[in-house]
Amino acid sequence: KVVCVTGASGFIASWIVKFLLQRGYTVRATVRDPTGNPKKVDHLLKLDGAKERLQLFKADLLEEGSFDSVVEGCDGVFHTASPVRFVVNDPQVELIDPALKGTLNVLKSCAKSTSVKRVVLTSSNAAVSFNTRPKNPEVVVDETWFSNPDFCRESKLWYVLSKTLAEAAAWKFVNENNIDMVSLNPTMVAGPLLQPEVNESVEPILNLINGIPFPNKAIGWVNVKDVANAHIHAYEIASASGRCLLAERVVHYSELAMILRDLYPTLPISDKCEDDGPYMPTYQISKEKAKSFGIEFTPLEISLKETVESFREKKFIDF
Ligand code: NDP
């Protein structure tokens, strides 16, 4: 079967492409600039099966109709492309427009196509758990939770807002246009990197092992290979529908630092928090739906080890 992966050079998408090729699919991979920056695609072209079954396409989220010809002829579309940046100057231009307009752009191409049977949307926990509902270790966040755009705006959580608006618009569009879509909502993703550059969600781990004080935040983590597999299951399991949260567990950064210290006792991992306030409480994330997708989560300890080993292999750290 032929499938499309948007934003194929990214951290998560690269693993999706790798697993799809392993499973015998023909993959149409979209990137913004397939020829201008070989570093973006070299790792994809080296994957097993790439020579025979990987085709690169140029497509931009903000270019109307950019995905039309890629999507036509595909059975499934994995829409992962969306900017992941936690610090920006202009949230509308840098995050919200590409996330929101980009998602609708891709879905419009799917609506026009005569072949697409299912869309798998890479949404995020960002679109789930950022609202005014209290959180503590007893609270279980599940697929019925939605982030609140006003809360995101007031808290200036621009990336979170971009993912919240994009997922909401996606559901509205697919319901109105009779498109079969499954949304995956991972927390922060860790694990080995296939791409040559450090991406945003593993950067906090690099900061920790470089001795930088940790943020006062409790956040969920999940392994990139589990996330990529979940995408493929969400596409292949005919009965899959709705949203699916993906998290191994939520920990405060102090605990993340502790795990890393246990794994790497010689590294200068800080035991200092960025602020003096009480630690932000943890909460739980339901794994019920993920179980129904056949997902078993890799323990966080292993995901962290794989991330650090990958940093070492790529020479982002030297020890
Ligand atoms: P990466 O930054 O590694 O990948 C993002 C991809 O989106 C890149 O391929 C990037 O292309 C592409 N992209 C960004 N803007 C545009 C644009 N205007 N037109 C075309 N492509 C664009 O991030 P991740 O792999 O971490 O994230 C992938 C998806 O997963 C995103 O939707 C993200 O929101 C979601 N997600 C990520 C989590 C994480 O912790 N990593 C957690 C939950 C969800 P280019 O390389 O050219 O910039």
C-alpha cells in the first residue's frame, strides 16, 4: 500500500517512515526542501527499503494545494508536520498559522482525494491537559479532556495553543467532510534520534545532563518508537477511532534528574530547580485507549538511556 507522511524529516516522523518501510509500505514523504538541505533527508534515504519504496515530495504547510498531488493515490496519510518551538517572537506566524492552516490544508487535500481511507493526525497532550481543571497525583487525564484556548492564551502557551486549535479544527473539518481520522496525543517524546539535529523535546534532557537547573514542571514522557508504532497501529487497526493519549508516566523534572543521576553518576546533573516555589504536582494519564491499540509503553528509564546514548553517538555530548 502507498501512504503519505508529512514533515517526514522530523524526530517522530523519521521513526514512522522507518517502521512503515520495514512493514513493506511505499512511503511518500513530504519535506519542505528535499534538495536544498541534504542533512534533512540523508538519514531517510539510508533507511532499509528506502531505495525501493521511499519517494520524497516537496510540500509546505502554508502553500494552498501543496499536498494535493502527494496525497492522491495514498491509502493513508500520517500528518505530523507542525512547528515544535517553545520560544517564539511571533506566535501567530511561527506556530499558529502553520499548525492550524497547515492541518486544514492537508485535510483539504485528503477530502479532494479519491484514495485516502484514513488520516492519522499527530496531535499532542498539548491539546488535552492544559485547562483550569485541578491536577494532582490522583487525577487521571483521559481522552475526554481538552485544552482550553483562552487558558493557553492567558498563560502565553503558544505551542500548546497551536496544537489545541489545530486538533479542534481538524475534528470539525473531518466531521463535516466525512473523513476517517484518528488522533494521537503524545506527551513529551524521548528516545533515539534518527535525524542529525537536536529536536525540542529532547533538548531538556540535554540541558539536564549539561548541569543546567531543571524547570519546575511535571510533564509526561513517552518513547519515540512507541509513538511511531502507535501511528501505524492507528492506521492498520480498522476499528481504531477518536483520540489516543500516549504517555508512559508523568514526572516532575526533579525526578527526571534523579533517574539520569542514577543512570550516569559521573555527569554533572543539577539538583537545583529554576525557582523556589512548591513543586508542580504530577498527575496520571490514562493508558486504556493505548492498550486497545496494542501499545505497551517503554519504561521512562530506558527511554532516557536511549536518548543519552543517542546524544553520545551523535557527539552532542562527550563523556
Ligand atoms: P520536529 O521538529 O522534529 O518535526 C517537525 C516537522 O514539521 C519537521 O519535519 C518540520 O520541517 C515540519 N514543519 C514545520 N513547519 C513546517 C511548514 N511550514 N511546512 C512544512 N513542514 C513543516 O518535531 P517532532 O518530531 O517532535 O514533532 C512532530 C509532530 O509531533 C508535531 O506535530 C508535534 O506537534 C507533535 N508532537 C511532538 C511531541 C514531542 O515531544 N516531540 C509531543 C507531542 C506531539 P522542517 O524540518 O523543514 O522544519
